[in-house]
Amino acid sequence: MRLRRGIAIAVVAGGGAVTTMLVGLVTNAVSDESRWPGWLGWLQEHAWLSFVVLGVAMAGLTALLAGLTEARAPESPGRPEDYAGPPGAAQVLRSLPRDSAAFTDRAAELERLVGSVRAAQERGEALPVHVIDGMPGVGKTAFAVRAGHLLSERFPDGQLFVNLNGHTPGRAPVQPGEALASLLTATGVPTQQIPVGDDVGAVTEARAAMWRSRLADRKALLILDNAAGFRQLEPLLPGGSGCLVLVTSRKRLVGSEEVVMSVDALPPDHAVDLFLRLSGRPGDALGRGVVDELVRLCGCLPLAVSLLAARLRHHPSWTAEDLRGRLVAARDRLGELRAGERAVTATFDLSYRDLAPERQVFFRQLGFFPGTDLDAHVGAALGGVSATVARRHLEALYDDHLIDEHPGSRYRLHDLLRDYARGLAAEGDSMDHVQAVQRVCAYYLAALAAANGHIVRSGAAVPPVPDGASRVERPALESRTDALSWLETERANILACVRQANGFALYDLVVRLAAAMAPFLRQAGPWDQAVGLHQTAAEAAHRTGDQRARGDALAELGVVRRFMAAYPQAIEALNDAVTAYEAVDDRRGKADALNQLGIVWYLTADNEDAAHAQTEALALYRELGYRLGQANALADLGMTHRQTSRFGDALEAQSEALTIYRELGDRYGEANSLRDLGVVHCLMGVYDLALRRHQEAFDLYLELDDRVHQAYALNELGVVRRLTGDVEGARTAHSQALTHFTELGERFGRANSVRHLGVVDRVSGHAAEAIRFLEEALDAYRELGSRGGEAASLSELGVARGVIGERDGAAEAFRRSLEILRRLGDRCGEAEVLNHWGTLLLASGEPAAARGYFARALTLARDIRCPLEEARALEGTGRCDWIVDGPDQAEGSLRSAVAVYRRLGVGTAVDDIERLLVSWSG
């Protein structure tokens, strides 16, 4: 909110090429997420410039002032210094499971469902939710999947399937917020941009709103399988009328406007048909009477009938009577179960006892898996066998209908079979479960080590490879794309393993898995999920007394909290990390934590603390000879210098950082430093070099396929374009950036884009729209705790309110902005506001009072070497002298202003002043 308002005001107050140039500068400063701290400082330093635009508006200087103010927008939440950028967002919009071969008939139910959907679509009505309920094993999921495949052509924008684990043994039901995160990822939203926070209700609501927005104009089909209740699924329902939702549940869910379809056990004749088809035997060879009894003993449940038929198919020598005898014996052994359970479990027992001993052991081990679906590598770890043997076991179990196959050569146990396998496993040694979890965790650690080799930035620390990793069979991860795809697939399973390991007090595994997942979760999120993981790891390390590991977990927690803009919590976690590292004399860990603390303090404009932290971190990195750490600390120190108007120091630090990044081949570091250098050059009035640096940074982000930073670069390029006179080019760039940030859910970036567009509106003469944007920006900055952004937005609001004649409101905005800027030590921002205020007074007929403001601005601008504010102050002084003392006294200041403007390439301001001088001389 604040950003947009700030931009709007700047645009309204300013006019012409100068304003455009200034706005461009600010946009550049704000456009990068990983350098927001620097942009923030820069913006703060130049908020005052916007005010100058007001007064100059009467002569064209307004345009100049408006532009510069924009250049002071806040930056992104910080630099992701240890990973190779965010993953690409794969749009997985065809995720229905394979249609089941065990499905039989259900013609009447299918006709009813398909007819209901067809009729609603033909009438143009909203499609109701269809709830499919029934007892376990009755075929609800198979029915929903069959219906999904039949209806797929009617929903061309995608078919999605989500298992909500409402009744999955050993698994808690999926929370709505978690399910929404998965759905948003599937529809192309990068996971690191999904709304996060500590308020679960608010986060769920925000994700639900984004989900509804994503599907607003789409025709998509969504299957929500295994729902626990209506509260679980309600947030997942799309808002658009063109989407169809099929829900399966064992409960009779109560909602509103849904169509309820109960799926019962198969009619006996249909059950017999299914049995005969899957057994591969002709009915007359089996004896109809015996088959009738077999399906009756199965309760006519499709799952049980399928398992029983598979037994007969795999034993050609058995007769139907042989099978009946075994089934009766199994039911007798399970006599304590309820009739419905006994009908199904007896078939499980019969199928299990028919397995070879080694396959029985493997099947029992599957019951220990904390996750949901698995591949051959996970199966190998569970069973303590090779991947080849595990693959053979899984394929055989699939043939025996004891496991379901899912896309990607993955397998999953039906809920009832999972429960059965867990029951069998519980009959053995209790240590078997612990050892199985240990083996799976060891596998994931080895695979994560390989994945991290592709996603962690060059020169950054990588979690150590576990002992014995070379003996663990891992999937082939040949590229960053492979690694990210594997991580996204296994994310839920790995986190489930962490929870299970924590429950077994396997704290060392908890700590190591959290550390190994940290690089991925930093960039991929959701960050609230990462917060929970690192809090668990910190507690686990505390229990074992491992201070170094505790420091690592707390440092990661602090970084993620920073990404979430939860700055007080980030500072607390990082300070605790520093203490933990000091306890074990871990200088590298301490330096990393100090570097992160410096970034947070930079974002909150605590410049003295930020500079101290980065300087201490830099000294430690130099002692250790850690070049990437040195580059990071230098880059962040450069942003702090820029935020306090020490442009020469900023250039020196950032240039040294750029040299190291290039030496290391770190393309992300190089791009970030190029962008920061562009912002400093822009503040110093070297627009051609600023444009070149920003374009170089954008090209690198494009090469790295990083949409987030591309959007930031678009904002920066837009600022330069506006400041150099290309107002429409600036609007296009900011609009594109706004679209990206809105889709990505990036709050800082979106606010910056809105603010920049407001400045463009002000430059274009649309004051009312500019004020609306700036007020929106102001609200956003306050919500995010950005004092520098608040000051910049207030400065811009003062300019815009002055343009529409709200003199008192403009003066109050200037006063509040100055208070913040002086507390922050932002002299460039202070000079900008003084120029704006002088312009307001001049336009209000108080040239004597205005001259005092311009004089103070001129002193500050020359002291910090900010040429644009110097020119604005000179022009303002000259215009005041013209009115108070006459043209003779004004000529010197005005010609000095022209000289500076010419050097900057601000032609509009030059033309305005020269017209004024010509009118006097002529």
C-alpha cells in the first residue's frame, strides 16, 4: 500500500524527463529482493528529492524531484547467499492416478455423476461439490478416479488429485494450509512465494484466496481423496463456477450445496464378474456356487475381491474350493474383528501368507514407512536390500494387488493395507521399526547430499555427506532440474521421517536431515514449514548438547524468519545462534550469523548495528580465508553505506564484492552486486552506467531462470527509463514486474512495483491515482516494519498532496518523514524532503521561508555528493531569489543548476530554467 501511494505522489508532483529519471532510480533501488536492504537505504536517502519536485512543478523542476524520490524504495528481504536461486515452478496439472483395472460396472452411479455435471455445464450453472462416501475398501477412490478420467475432456485446464489422509494409519490428516500449498505449487506458483506466517488461520485464508484466484477463470477437476471432514476440505474448494470437485470420505460429510453419492458394496453379480475377470479363470471351470460364496466372504468389497482373485490367478493349481478353504481358515483366525473388518482383513491375511518369506519381510517393512508414496530406492532402504531387489518386490506386490502404482514409478499402500502391514510389523521386535526409520533417514541424507551439490551456490557451505553414503544406492540426479524435481517429490516424505525420528528420540538424524533440507527450503519454502523444521532441529540439538548444531538450526531459523519479514523473531534466533557458536568457538558459524544479523538490521534501517555486524563478519571471513563470505559481507556492507549516503564507500565495497563473485564464478552474487552498483551510480547521477549495470544484472537473472529477481530488475530498469525520459517504457517495465510479483505472492516486490507505477502516474499528471498508490505503499511498509519505506512514502505523499492543494497534509507528511530519516541517519533522504518542502512553500507564495529549506538541502547534497538534489536545491534557491531579490541575484544559482542538470542529462529542467532566463534577458 505505502509503495503504491509513494509512487503515485511522486508521479503527480513531478513532470517531464527529470521525474522519469528519478523514478527510475528509485525503482532500480527497490527492484531486487536479495538486495532490498540496499535499495531500502537508497530510497530513504532520496525520499526528500520527491519534495523538490513539488515546487519545481511551477517551472518543470517538479518532474525532476518526483523522479528521484521514487528511487528510494525499500529493497527485498535480503540476499539468499547460499543457494542457486529459486526452483522453476512446474505446472503439474495432470495428476490423476491411473485408472484401476479392478474397477467394475458402477454404471448407474457414473451415469448419475456425469449427467449431473453435464446438465450443470449446459445450463451455465455453478458445478456443485460431489461427495462420494462409503465404507473402507468399497472403491470410493477408484470410482472418483474413473469419473475423473471420463470427465477429463470437459475440464481442459487440468485434473488434480490430493490425498488428504483423513483416515490413513500412522498419518495425521493433511491440514488445509498444507494441501493448499501443494495445490498452488501444482498450478505454477513457486513454493517460496506461497503465503506464510505464524497465524495458521490467516495463512490458510491467504492461501485459499490465492488458490481461488488461480482457478477463477479455469475449468479444472479436483479430486480430494480421503477427507476427514468438511472443515478440512472447505478451504480447498475453488471459487470459480467452472471447476468440478469430487470428494471421497468414509464419513457422511455435512456441507452446503453438495451432491452426496454413497458407494456401497458391489452387487453379488458384479462382484462375481470382477472376481472372474481378475482371476483369469472361466466361470464354468470354478463353479458358480463356490465363487458366490467367495465374494460373499469378501463382503463384496472390490478391494477384497481383487486380492482374492489375484491369489487364484497366481496359483494355477488351486481350485476355487482350495481358495475357499484357505479364506475360511483366515476368517476364523480373525474372529475377534468386526464382520466388515474381518471380511477385508481375511483377504489380506490370505494374500500375505501366500508371499515368499523374503517378500513377507519386505511387505512388513513397508508398514514402517513414515511417508506416503515411495520408489524403489526408498523401498531398498526400508527393506535393507538392493534397489533392484526392492523394485522386483514392489512390482510383485503390485501384481498381487497389495500395493498401488502411481505416476513416476512410485507405489503406495491402500490405507487398509498400510494398517494391516503395521499390525504385522508390530508383532515383531520393536527395534525393527526404529532400525527401518534409521535406514530410510540414512538414504535420504545420502540423496540430499547429491541434490545439494546441484542447488547450493558455488563456494557456499554444503551439509556434509554422511558416512557410508557411497554405499547407499541413490537416484540419478544429473542436474539442478533433476535435484529440484526429486526434492519436491520427496519433501513430504522427508519431513515425515524427521517427525518420526524425533518421536524415536533419534535427535542426531533430526539435526542432520534439517540441515540437509535447509538449502532447498530456503528457496522453495513454504517458509512456515521450514520454521517448524528448524525449531524441531534446534530443540533436538539442545537435547543432545550439540551447540554447533543448535547454532546451525537457529541460524537457519533466523534466515527463514527474515524471508517472512518477521524481523524481531529473526534477530532473536540469530543472536541465539551467535551465542551458541561462541560457546564452541565456531568462527565461521559466528560470521555467518553476524552476516545475517547485519542484513536484518539493514532491512529495519538500524544502520549502525548493521555496519558493525557486517564489519565483524568480514573480519572473521578474512581471518578464515573464506572468499564467498567476504563477498557477501562486502556486498551487504555496501548496501548499508548506500543507505547512509556514503556513496563512495558503497562503490568501493560493492566493487570488491563483484570482483570476488566473478573470481568464484558465482553468477548470482555477480548479478546482485551489478544491480547494487547500478543503484549507487543512479544516485550519483551516472545514468548511462546505472542503466548498463542494471541491464547486465537482468540478463544474468534471465540466464539463471530466476523470475523473482527478473521482476526486481524490471523495476530497476523502469526507474532508469523514467528518469531518462522514457515514461511509457517505465510504465511497461513496472507493470510487468507487478504482474510477476502478484503471481509469486512477493509482498515487498509487489509494493515496490505499485509505488513505482504511482510515480509514473504522478509524472503523467494523474495526482489522485498517484495518492492512492502511495497510500497503499505506506500501509505495506508499515505492515512490514520498514521505516525507510515509510519515510519514502510519506515524502512522496507530501509531494502529491501539495500538487492537489492539500498544503497542511503535505507539510505534515514531510515532517513525519524527516523525523524518521533523521533517526535513521539518512542524509540523502533528508535533503530530498527539504527540497520538497521548499518547493511546497515556494508554490504557496512563501519564497523567503522556502529559501531556508533549499539552503539546508544544498549543504547536505554537496556533503554527500548527490548531484540531482544539489541541482534541485540550486534551482529552488534561484527561483526564490528571483522573486525576493530580483533576476540579477538569481542568475548565478540558476546557471549553476543548469550546469549540473546538463551533466546529469536532465533536459526538461534545463529547458525550463533557460526559458526563464531568456524571458529576463529578452
